Amino acid sequence: MSPRTTDEAVAAERVDAAAWRRMHPVTPAIKAWKVFVAVLVVVGYQLLDQLSELTKVDHLWLILLGALALVALVGLAYSALAWRATRFAVTDDAVHLHSGVVFRQERQARLDRLQAVDVVQPLLARLVGLSELKLEVAGGSGSAVSLAFLKEADAESLRTELLALAAGLQRPKAPVPAAGEAGEAAGVQPDEVPASPQPAGRFEDAPEQPVYELPMPRLLVATLRSGGMVGLAVLAVGAVTASLIARDVGAAFVLVPALVGSAGFIWTRINQGASFRAAISPDGIRLRHGLTESRAQTVPPGRVQAIRLSQGLWWRGPDWWRIEINVAGYGGGDEQARETVLHPVATLDEVMAAVWLVLPDLGVADPRATLDAALHGRDDDGGFTSSPRSARWVDPIGWRRNGVLVTERALLTRSGRLLKELEIVPHERTQSLGLTQGPLQRKLGLASFVVHSTPGPVKPTVAHLDGKVAAALLDEQAARARVARASDGPERWMTGPRA
């Protein structure tokens, strides 16, 4: 009989009955409020067209209040049943979650696949001192596990416990009193002290060192200078112009959805980037940010798969850069965009610090000079292999910026003249490689080199390289990635090197 896989062993793991825990008792009230607001918005939207007819109904407000009260009670009752049916337990190898009222669900999140742990505080939960603990686990879409809601202190303590267990540490043992002391405390003789196991102690939170913090004035100015703000201004001018030409205010309402969308984008950038700060600890990279929803992320060592630095035309003067990352488990949808930002608005010094957080050794003698050439250079600056002159026929604006550099530790791709981009992939994080070649590229002897990463905002590509150079790079990079993965550290990063 073949040995069971780790997945099968975790699934078959027996959890002691005393290890199961429930969410905080206030959880049903918070979740019921969400249901109430969602129903209110949907029903209100449906009845908006019939508002004139509804105003003729006798005792309308009493009927509406009664309906809202009924919705609130139903939502609260269902949330209470869901809370009672939900429980979780933490073992040395996994987090087990049982949930579901009508359809029961049992999930196990393996700790050796833990990619990130987030402590999230929506506004309402923050007011009552509760937090949601989100575990991102490698395994594709829907692999995340959410524990909502816990007391803030309990969520922080559980985050520390999960990260320590994921690192390979053993649970600390509670101090065992001497036999005489235990007997005196219990009122029994020394030889009568029962040999029961002592409860395990708590993990101590790992110390952290602050690395950078985003000042609010810079975030506001950067947002005002962003492409979204420029688009909002253009739409506003267009709305006013349309009204003046048509001599009808109603003409401007055609642009209202676009204006609302642009305003929402700007608010999201400010709301998610407020109070952004980063620190480093033995647990990994720690990121904290958020205005109405506070979020504390912890990304363990080696979990970042790729980095992207981008700079729009309007940020060129102050030389600001937006830094995003790919983390396995993140990037499954638009709602997770906030979770892939390493720095919303970074200066050049902060760019160096952010890259160092992910890749302390870039594999070059002068990392600052290399990154400067990657961010601001063109052609063969910094030792990059760039596109040949024939590429100007397919990319007349940006062909001189396209380039690739391979160091001892990572692959760097550079592109874009109007929107500058730099993407960095550690060799051991390379998922797969490929070449693409369109009809015109084939005629010109060109090919695009593609590095496949985990889902996320970073999609490394070097467009329009010489075809022979791209083919050789494909073979060389495949060999580098294979060697780097073989010498990569363990999944549980405090257990020592792999055998």
C-alpha cells in the first residue's frame, strides 16, 4: 500500500473535541447588518421606479418599517444559526473549519502552504473591537479561509500562533510546577499529584523593524496627479461642455456613471493607501493600511512570487512608483487588489527598500545602480539585453525601453515609455516560460519572452526581442529556475534547509 500524501493525512487528522472554538458571539449581529443593508439596497432600487404610486398607499411608512424589521429579524436568525454551526480548530499541521446551516462544509488549510495571514477590521467590527482573520493558502481560487469575527487580541494571538506553526516551530510548553509545589497548591501529598499533561503556552509575537511609511499628504498629491484624476477632470469638463452646447442640464447626466466610477476609483486608492506602512520580522513582511477598513497583512518569507514597479506619466516629476506583488492565493479577483500592493506611492529610496524586503540579495555588485538603470534607462544601460532596431516597426514608441537582465538571483524585465514598468521574478519562483511570435514579428525575426507567475497583477513579458536571443534565454532561464528551486529553502522556513 502506498503511503498517504500530506493532504490525505491532514484530512484524516483527528481533532480533539476540546480544541474546537467558536467565533465571537457578536458575530451574528455584524453579519446580519450586512444582509440588512444588501436587501435594503436591492429592494430600494427595484421600487425606485414605482415611487410615485407607492406614495398613494395608506400607512406606507408603517408598512416599510415593518418589512425592514422583518428582514432584520430573519437576517439575525439565520446569522445566529450560521454562527452556531461554525467552529474551527488549530492543530500543528492545519486549520480545520466546519460551517454551513443547510449544506455542511469541512475545510482544512494546510499550514505548510500558508501564503499570508491578514487581520482585517471593517468599520463596524472595529467599533466593537472585533477582527476577521483571513488565511491565504496556495491551492487556487477559493482556497482562502476566513475566521470572522474574533476579539482583536484573540485574532492577533491566533495570527502569531499560525505563523509560528507554519514556520515549523513547536508549541511552547507551559511551565510544570515542582511536585511539592503542585501538591501544596492542590492540597494533596506529593505522591498524590496526578500526572496530567500541562496546557501548552502561548507563542510570543515576533519583533518587527519598521522599513517605510507613506505620509498622507504624498498619497493625496499622488492621487491628484494620477491618471484616474485626470480622467475625472476630463469627464467633468465634458459634462459641462455637453450641457452648454445642448442648453440642457440633462445632457450631462449621460456622463454621470463614468464620473461616479472615476470618483470611486480615486476614493478606493485613498481609502486603501491611508496609513500604509511596512515592517520586517522573522514572520515575514508586515503591511498595515486602510482608512475605513483597517488591514494588517503578514506575508511569510519566500511567498512573494514576483514584483512590479510602475510609473505613470504624471508621476515622472517627483519620480514616484507604485509597487505590486504576486502572492499565491492572492489575485483571485478585483476585490483582492488591495492585498497585492507593496507600496502605493514609493520614492526611489523606498523602492530600494521594498525590493530588498522581497529579495535581500539581487545578485549584482551594485543593486542601486542596477535598479536605477532598470527604472530610468534604455537600450543596453545597466547590462540589459534590449530589442533590436527592427522592433521599431511594431513598437515605435517603447522599443528602446524593452529589455531583460538576468542576475544570479532574479530575472528583471523592463518596458514602457509612457507607462514605465519593471518586473522582477526570483529564479526559484518561476512557474513556467514561453515564447510568443505574431506574423509581423516572425517576418522581422522577433519574439516575445514570457515568464508565467501565479495569478496577480504581475505578468512579466519582454516584447520584441531578437528571436534567437529569446530562444536562448528560454533554455538558459529554464535551467536557472530548475537549479534555484532545488536549493530553495523549506516551506516551513525555521526548520532548516531541505534534505
